[in-house]
Amino acid sequence: MAEMELIKETGDVELLSFRISEQEYSLDIMSVREIRSWTKATPLPHSPSYVRGVINLRGTVLPIIDLSARLGLEKSEQSERDVIIVVHMFDQTVGLLVDAVIDILAVPHNEMQQPPEIGTDTGPAFVNALTLVEGRMIRLLDLASIMPRTEGKAA
Amino acid sequence: MTSTDPMAEIRASFFIECEELLESLQDGLEALGSGDSDPETINIVFRAVHSIKGGAGAFGLDQLVEFAHSYETVLDGVRSGETEITPDLMRLLFQSGDILSDLVRLSRDDEPIEKSLTEATYAALKEVAGSSDEEEPEADIDFQPMGLAFDFADLAEEKNAFIITFKPEAELFTSGNEPLHLFRTLAELGNITVTCDASALPIIEDMDIAQGYLSWTLRLETDAEKTAVQEVFEFVEGLCDLKIEDDIDLPALPDLAPLEPVAETVSEAIVPLSATAPSAPAEAKTAAAPKPTVRVDLERVDRLVNLVGELVINQAMLSQSISDTGIPGSSEIATGLEEFMRLTRDIQDSVMMIRAQPIKSLFQRMSRIVRESSAAIGKDVKFVTEGENTEIDKTVIERLSDPLTHMIRNAVDHGLESNADRVAAGKPEQGIVKLSAIHRSGRVIIEISDDGAGINRPKVQQIAIEKGLIAKDTQLSDAETDNLLFAAGFSTATEVSNLSGRGVGMDVVRSAIQSLGGRISIASTPGSGTTFTISLPLTLAVMDGMVINVADQAMVVPLNSIAETLALTQNDIEQLGPNKHLVRNRDTFVPLLDLGVELGYRHALPSYEGAVVLLISQEDGSRAALVVDTIQDQRQVVIKGLEESYGRVPGVAAATILGDGQIALILDPTDIISNASLGAAPDDAPFAIAG
């Protein structure tokens, strides 16, 4: 929670933005550990379709989540240029598979907007906030709802 | 990101220290209980309690201090010989030790301490302390007066004088001690003169700031006894050269000139000593000190284990690429690589050894369980341990605690007969529960045995029939009957006693042991007792496995679960119903499971003729033939947890990293077999990868 206080003090949120299926998403940079190039994952049996499997991250087992599948977007063509963003949150480390990393942005805290509610959407809200940077809409991902914990147990 | 609170760290290390102290306390008590009246043993016990009290005082843990203090007072009585060691006293001392460890635990977890926990024992301690009318010789630093009867009368008139020579070593300073504080404490005891000897001080260029060069000579006039003076230095023992001598020549005469001349002569006498051999005493000390140890964060060890795992993988990759280039085996590169391989293996073994710990702490906990459970049901039980220095992986020790506790309780509660029954059977009244550990062929064997009546087999069968575990007319061998104890939902206690019947049966014990990669077996002789034998792997970090391929995925099957491997011929396969197959193996039928289908990797093969199967045989008697695509080889693999990073995956026990750097899953055949028997509809299952 110290991180949140820090944000309020400085007024800026630092975001890492990346592309998934032609949409620009972002994550609080504090939760990002490293960025890696794509390596072949070992698939896990009986896992949800968005879990690509596990890779070897310097001797530890890292689960890989295909973000486009997780967000219900069209599955992007698997390419060598895909990138894995390693994030750590709630004592869990996972790799998020994205199409490409774009930029690091500093967004003033008060420029973050609540995403508008559309109809009676009951699906999980993966997006926490929206903001505009140079005319592009950036979506801030809610990591907690992406983590596979509950699904992993249920599968 | 995590801010570290230095105070919290010190507190944490205090509690770690407490655990070691409690361990030596237990050791000492056990030695005392078995008739060892060596003053050093009593001293060890006393010092352990004293150190806990001192630390607790610094952290303001008043209840702990209070209890430790009365405990210490009684122990001091024992030390001075005023309190006699009787069986009753021993019981009290043990009980107090248990409560002390409870208090330490509660204080550590910041949990409230119920008064009722300490009350009775505290009163008993005070009674003993009061009756011995013991004087407290030590210099108390920070705590409440206890209302004990102290008798200073015979000491008031005497003036003692001591010459103390004190030369700290570098470790004294690194462990956070400070001579000034010691001197201040001494000054509280009486008149003190301090002379500093700076002759060992080198010129400033040669000075190493981490070294201590100063030594001191102190003259102390005091009412206190020598022991009180020694106690001031208790916490720096072994960290300094210390001599405390009676100053006989100089009775404290009031008209004597200032004390400087005295101090000078003494310091002169001391100088040559430190001048002739400036560093020798330090070396001699370290040789005599107990085996030095370092306390290391487990996380760091695990990181090292991971790195070594990486090293092993890297080395395998290197070997692979060098043999691919066609360099002859006799070349320097090849021999150098061989040496590298050997070194890697040595490093791996040594790193695994770091995680190993003597099983002693676990055995000590069990000795408490025996004391408490035997007292609760009024049986006289002797607890014997053997091989408590046997080393085993730390995680295994932690996870053994619950199953062992349960088994020890069972041994006391059900295994041993009541005292009266024992006498009637012509046995000694005191029952024996024995716990032993030994290394045998790469595994650790732990045995829990009692000299009770043995398993009442007719009763076991009757209960099993009542609970519907076996059919009424089943004919069982003795071993089969004994194994019924492990069946789920079985408990022999006709009435739920205070001890057993906590909702855990031997089936839970067995699955706990199995989850550690262990096996448990039972042997019983009517009239002379029951023995449970647990066999465990030395470490959870490596395992022998068979590397196989299924649907282009490399996987590992634990070698100890594979009975044999077969290539199927048409004659071996029998069909049962629309899509079940059986394998005929030596005139028995084993269900055929297609691993690719069970894992959801591909559809069933059209024909299993010529397929390679692993014949799996489990200790619980379940058998299955797993169809795999190919068998690669057999090797030792480093186990990586999957549950922490992802969660439980059905049919998968863990993961490992193969020579190409890829992760391979380690399968759990038991889980695969039991999931398969649930009868999922294989054709509708989603596939992680397309066949």
C-alpha cells in the first residue's frame, strides 16, 4: 500500500504500455519485474485456454497467461516477436504474453478516468481505468482479476 | 520494496535463538532426568533459561520474563545443590520447559497469553523457590522484584576484590557487545578502577578497523560473589580473553592510597603476555569454541539450490553441444568437461546438504507429546529416541510433525495397555514408546514402536465389517488386516478419548507421508507391540525419473512408481465395453490409460498395438498401464514446485527443467489413475494443444 501513497504524493502514475490485438493496454510499472522475449512454453494439462503453460525463468517455473485470450480478444497470430511481461502481485509471479511493448508513460493521477458502464455487462472487469495519451486511449489493466489463482484451483 | 524494521529483525533473531536455547534446555533436562548430575549440565539448563529471560526483558515481554525468572530461581537452587533433584522436581522442570516454549511461541506470534497457562506451574515453581530460601546471586538488569525471600545478611559485611583482565576479540564487537556497558554493569556492583592497555595498538596505517586492539585491567571492590562478576561477562563468553582473579594482596583498607599504582603493576604484568603473543590467544579460542555455524535465510538457500539446478542444466546443454561438434572424447575439452561435470555434481550434493537438518528438534517435540499424552490418561510411559542426529531435508522435518504427533499419541493411547493390564500380562508397569531414525540406502527410515499388546486383529476386522470397509466373509491375512488401519474412515478407539479422535485417522497420516514421497508400513506382534516404519527420501529436491514423450511433450514419471515397461502386442490388449481397454500382464488384467488422452493433449489412438506402456504399481495396490509415445531415458531430475507458482494441476506432481532448458512436468500416476477411474468423457474434453 506504500506504493499507492507514493503515487498520490508525486501525482503521477508510471505505466508500462503494450499492444494486444491492436489495442493499447498498460500496467502500473511497479508490478512489472522484467520483460522477456518469447520462449516455448510447456502446456499444462486441464488448464484454461488462456494459460499458455509454463516456462523456465532462471530456474523457477513461470506460468504464462495469453492476455489476448484472457481478455476475450481475437487470438493474435503467434509470432517470434511476442513479448512476455513478468509481473509480480499478491505473492505470485506470472508472465503475460502480449504482442509488443510500446512505451513507459507518466500519467497524472487525476487524468485517470473510470471506464464507463455499458449495459449490464456481467463479465469480469479487467480494466480499472482509462486515460488519454497523445490522443491514444490507454487501458489500465486490473492485475488482480487477471491472475489465474482461482481458475487454476478450479481447473 | 519491503522496508525492513531493524527492531523487528532483532526480535526475529531473538526468537530463532530462543528455539536453539529451548533445544539445549530440553537436552539438558533429559540428561538431568536420566541421572546426570554434572554441574555443567545444570549450568546449560540454567543459562538457557537465563538467556531467554534476558532477551525477553529487552523486548518487554513481561510474562515471559516473570515465568523465566521463577524457573531460573528454582534451577539456581538445583545448581547450588540446595534443591534436591527428585522425580517430582524433574516433572516440574519438564513441565516448566514446555510452558516456557509455549510462552516463547505465543510471544513470537503476538498472541494473548492466558493466565491459566502458567498459573499452576508458576505457583509450583514459586513454592520450590520459596522453600529453598535461595539467594539470587546475579545482577538483574531490568525487571520487577518478585517478592521472594532474599537473604543478604551473611554477605553484607564482606568486601571482595577482584582483578579482571579483559581482552575482547573482534567477534565481541561484531556481535553488538560493548565493553563500556560491561564496565558500567560492573561499576554497579562496587568500586571499580579501569586501566586500558593500548600497547597492542599498531600505527594508524596498519590498523584494521574491524580488529580490537585494546585490552583492559579492572580492579573491582564489591560485596558480590565471584559468580556475580562472572555473570556480567556471561554473554561475551568465548568472545574475549577473560580472567577474574581474587585480589588477595590487597584487602580493601580505607586508608590505602588511590588505586592507580595497583592497577599499573597489574597492567605491567599483563603487557608482556599480550605482547609476546598478540594473536595466538584468538586462534586458540576459536579452535576450542563449538562448531561455528551461520544462520542463513532459507530463501537464500533455496535461491542457491535453484542456481545450482541451473548450473546442472547448463552443463548438460554444454555437453550436448560439444558432443554434437564431434570433438573426440580423448581431447582436452572432453576431459575438462568431465571434470566440470563431476564438480557440478559435488556442488549439487553439497547444496542439498545445506537444507538437511538433524531430526532432533522433531524428536524433542515428540518427547513432549509423550509426556503430555501419558499424563492425560495416567499411563507410565518411557520415551526412547535413537539416531536423533540423522539429517533430513528441513521441509520434510516440518511436514512430518503432524503425522508423527498423531502416531505417537496413538502409540501411547492405543498401542500401550493400561498399567494394570501390563502388570497382569507380566510386563513391567512402565510402557516404552520408541522413536528412531536411520539412513538406509539413500532414504531415511523412521520407526515408531511401542511394547504394547499389538494390534487386536479380530477387533480390527469386526470394525472394518461394521464400517462397511470389507465384506463380512472376507478372509484376510494378518498383514492385510493390519493395513486396514490405513483405510479411510477407520478408527479403533471405541470411545473418542481426549487424545485421539481429533478427526484424523491413519489414512490422513499415510497420505501426508505419501505426499512427501514416503511410504509407511506396519508390523505387529500380538502381546509384544506394534512398529510403524516410515521410509522417506532424503530430500524433496531431486528424484529419479523416467523421461517420456507424449504428444510431443517431454514428461517425467517418478521411477519408483514404475513396475515395468512393455511394448504391447495384439495379444496383450483386451477390450472391455465400448472404449475401455485392458492389458493382460502375467494373467492379470490392468486397465489401459492413454496418457495423451488423460492429460487432454490428444485424442485416443486408433490402435494400441505396438504402443509403449509403463506399468504403474502403487503401494495402495492400484495398478494401471499408461500408454506413452516414446521413452527417452532415465535420469535424476531437480524438482520444481508448480503449486506455489500456479496452483494444483490434476495429474501433475511438480515440474523440472530438462537439458534443453525446457520445463517438463513430473506426473503423479496415482492422481492420473484415480481421476481416470472417475470416468470423464474423453471425447468431449477440450484440448490444450491440437492433436
